[in-house]
Amino acid sequence: MSLNDSGRFSFAATHGRPSPVRRILEFVKQPGMISFAGGMPAPEVFPVKEFAECSHLIRDKGEQLLQYGTTDGDPELRAFLAEFSAPRLGRQVTPDQVMLTTGSQQALDLIGWALIDPGDVIITENPSYMAALTVFQLHRASFRGIPCDADGMLVDRIPEVVESLRAQGKKVKMLYTVANFQNPGGMTLSADRRRRLAEYAAKYDFLVYEDDAYGYVRFEGEPVPAVFSFDPTGHTVYSCSFSKILAPGTRTGWIIADPAVITKMCAMKQNVDICSSSVDQALIAEYCEKGFLTAHLPVIISNYRRRRDFMEESMKKHLSPLGVTWVKPQGGFFYWIKVPGVDTDELVMKALEKKVAFVQGSAFAVEEGTCRDCARINYTYCSAETIEEGISRLADAIEEIKNKK
């Protein structure tokens, strides 16, 4: 009897889809491949020396750190993050509103356990972050996508969407948004739309999950207040991560929310992994207390700004003549390009033949059949020289497909 016989595996194992990015990254291992696929930081900007300076904690507090930790996380790091996040959140929060997670990906899973029942509806941008869609799908949620423009989600469509779904007897539990430098779209939700989003959340009584993984990587312009800052009623869950501003190998993210939400998520985490790494959290707390985080952020921002600008010029040179369009992101990790008349599911295979990788738009689509002529391109990982060559190869792939038609 085959192990794949129907009925053997769970709903989640049967219906869970492997990450398209991880699948493409298998091709990236080939010699000479240029990857714009993963949302990977540049290893050369990792603060190795500064982080290593914190390793004395293993010697000084090893017996404590190698023991189980608290489920909600290291008290010193939670206190630091309460202070660190306050300017972005528009008000002071307390450590009991902060919870540490094993990366921001675990936070998505925990909010799923705490909030979602089978059949519940999550509203999100279309396109949206694929790993969030996958996690919520495994909790058996369904989705309703709302289109975006250069200022982010068209939030004034929310009342019509919510009322229509409720008329069908469906529960709208949550709205998920990457409000800053959206993954994959690169756009930033305007302050006025954030205010209206918070008002709609309170009026229609759903939670907003504000995923701010990229918010601190801003290249120009003034930071936009978080959706959390417009919400006095506790309807917003704010999530962030050290993956983009320190290193993804630390696997540490954080949640800021009403204590009632934190309590529920903490109870779920006790059953998932008991606690995240005490060692990682203590090292990060020491790193932050020494001032290394705030000192290093300008280094990251300057480095990634240069790469974004180089990709911008490369795309103007190679892609604009082919009719490709995009919105220049003010920060974050990605360009979202539109390739009129080209199915990027086909394009990604042609590009791989030319040894350049990206992620096709359909991987991020909330509404079936959308985003087929779009693609996500990462600029933070490759060197400037590699960016130029990769964009040139991508242009060749687009031209070959267009010439076939």
C-alpha cells in the first residue's frame, strides 16, 4: 500500500503547497545562476563582529540560558522592544503587550491557532505574501483579495466586501496587510488609508494583522505611522522581525497586541514549541542594549538603497524598452514588475534556462487568475554587477517569449 493513499495524511499535509520560492531556490544551486527569487538579506551586511561581542553571555550566564525559557520571551528583550517600537506605534506599550516568536512566520501560525476556525474569511491585499496565505490556508481559512494601487490596498472597498460576506453567512475574522514596502508589491499604504482601515476594523469588529517585516528598511521619505497608531480599540496586532534588520538566522520575531490577544497566542505557543531559543533572545537583547541595532540600521539602509537604485537603472535600460512597468519602492526588498502580454509562469521557466531566477506573480495571487503578467524581483541579495547581468538575462527571456507570439 502506498504511503500516499487517500485518507492517510491530514488535511493540512494533503492540501499544503510547497513554497514556490523554495522550489525555485533548488535551481539557484546550479553554477552561474543569478537569483532574484528569495527575500534574502545580503550576508556581507550581517553584523558578525558586533553580534560575536555578545557571545560572552554563553560563558557568563550559560546555566541560565541553556535552560527552558518563558513562553512569552526574554523579559529584557521584550522591555527593549516596547521602548524601541513606541515611536512607530504612536504610543508607549508595555512589555506584557510584547511576545517573542520563532521568526515572524511562527507569529502567523500562532494567530491562526488563536483566531481562525475552518471557513473563516481573511481579507488581504491582492497580491499578498505567499507564506502568510499558505499558513492561513492550513488553518482552513478562505480569502478575499482587495486590489492595490501605488498607495496600497484600496481600503474603501472593505465595507462592501465585509457586508457582502456577512450576508452570505461568512465570518470575517481578520485583515492581513504588509503596509510598508509590501511583499510582493513594494507599495506603501498611505497614512489616510491606514486611519480608515483602523476605523473599519473597529466598526466591523475584525482584527488587523499588520506585518511590518520591512518597515525599518526605509530609503527615503518620512515613516508612515503604523496602523496600530490609529487604533485605540485593540483591533490591531503588530508584527515585526529581526530577520531583515539583524539576520534571519536569529529566528526571532515579535508581536505587539492587546494583552488578551497575547494571552491566547502564548497559550497556543506553549503547545507548539514551549518557548523560543533562550540563547538567541539573550544574545539579541545584549546586542540591542549595546546600541548595535540602532547603529547598524543606517548601514543596512545605505547598502540596500544602492542596490535598489542600481536595479532601477538596470531595469530602465533593459526592461523599459520591452514595455515592462513598475513602481519604485521607497524601501524594503522587492520590485513588483508588470510584463504586459507575458504569462510569468512561462517566463520563469525561460528565465531559468538563461540562469536567472525570480518568482512569478501567480504565486502571490489571492484571486485566481490574477497577477499572471507580474513578477517579484529581489534586489538586496545580489551585487551591483550581478544585478546588471541578471536583468539583462531577464530581458532576453522576455524578448524571446514576445517574439514567439
